Amino acid sequence: MSKVYVFYNPLANNGRSEEAIGSLLKTIEGEHVLCDMTKGYSDIIGEMGAEDTLILCGGDGTLNRFINETDGS
């Protein structure tokens, strides 16, 4: 069964991103995994399958860091 992975940066949006995450989670049906990107996420990337969905929440810096750290995987 597919999962929705929500990676977020709690420092984004002047530290208010967790408020927005709460609203986002209300729209997700089924199983989801919430990951604070400041605490590491490489092990979670390894468990994701092709049928899973990734939602990345943050700003330009969050996106840049994610792309560079995952090296295209």
C-alpha cells in the first residue's frame, strides 16, 4: 500500500510551518509519514517505494538542501 511522505522544515515561514503542516495533514487520505528535515531523513528516503508520494514543505532553501543531499535519488 502506498504512503504519503511529508518532509517539512520547522524553521520555514519564520518558524510557523508546523501550523501549515496541520492543515495539510487534514487533506491527506490514508497512511502518511511526517518527517522533520532538521533531524535527518536519509533513512526514510531508502524505504520509499515508487508508488509513494513525497510532499516537501518549506522554502527555497529547503528545496535546495533536499535536492543536493539526495543527489537525484
